[in-house]
Amino acid sequence: MQQPPKQPIYMKLFVGQIPNTYTESDLRTMFEPFGTIQDVTVLRFRDSDQSRGCGFVGFSRKEDADQAIKALHNTIRLDGVKHLMQVKYADGELEKLETQVYVGKISLTATEDELRELFAPWGTVESVKILRNPDGSSRGCGFVKYYSREEASQAIANILFIKFIPSFEATQNMISRKHPCKIRSICKIDIYLRLFI
């Protein structure tokens, strides 16, 4: 089944080492060649309204933000500034892109196919990886990667109480009922999944 194209993701860039005289208009003019800009903010001191020499530029698409970073980060020194201009993703922006879910405390006998089946109801699973020891045995944890961030979030929000491995005999010594299966996204959203066997 063909997936619809991913929707453009708004991405905010931090811009540092700009002159104290720069306004939002100056920043917009500098970044407009790279794509559609949603918003521009120059950070200012409260008491004087003077620029702090840094700000934020929000792009409509990640690809445009990437082009701006590639072209401007550490490549130019603006008049009146000692250091090269800094252009990078604002704190927390890259977490928007994460589509991978970490799954811990799973049965040591669980397979990638079983993990895929478990997570399939909430979206298109692109890949599944169970971490393994050098001898090939399971380490009891792994990763499930979804097509989109929304699907990964759906899985985290919806997996609460389910039966993972149907065989009681195969797993009764592998999983402690006292320790729930931990599922979290890379961006530290935590929920717990108790395994019923």
C-alpha cells in the first residue's frame, strides 16, 4: 500500500551571532531565499528593548531549514560581530522528526515478526529491530520505526494492556509479572505495557 506524502513539518531555527542592530525584517530578508518563513523573532532585553544578538526563524518545511543551516551556519561573519553566525535547530525541534519507539523488557523469545504484529494496528511499521548479544540471543529490548511521528505517538498512547506472546510455557520464566514492559519514544515519552501471559 502506497503511503501519502508526509506533510511538511514546521521547523524553528536558532540564529546566533547577529548584530544588535538587526530587526525581524533583517533576519527575514536574510533567510527568505531558502524557503517559506512562518515567523521571525529577535530576542530582546526587557528593560532596553535592545537585541540580544540572537533570534529564531521558523520555516514551513524541514528541507528549507536544512538548506539555511547548510548555507549559513559557521560560514559568514556579520558586521559588528566577533564570531561566525550560528544557525541550528532550536532546542526540541529535532524531536518532532522522531518516528522510532523504544520497547524494553520484552520476552527474550520474542521475534521481530511478533513485535511488528504487536505495533502494526497503529500505523505503518517501517522496521523492527530487537537488540541482540554477540551470540545472537535477545537483550530483551528493541526499536520499532513508524512511517510518521503521528503513528509512533498513536502507538505510545494506545498500547496499554495487551497479550504479547501467546505461549505461556515459552515465556513464563522469561517475564516477571512484577515488571511491566516499558515502551518509550526516543524523545522520552514514557508509558508502561504490562505483559499478560
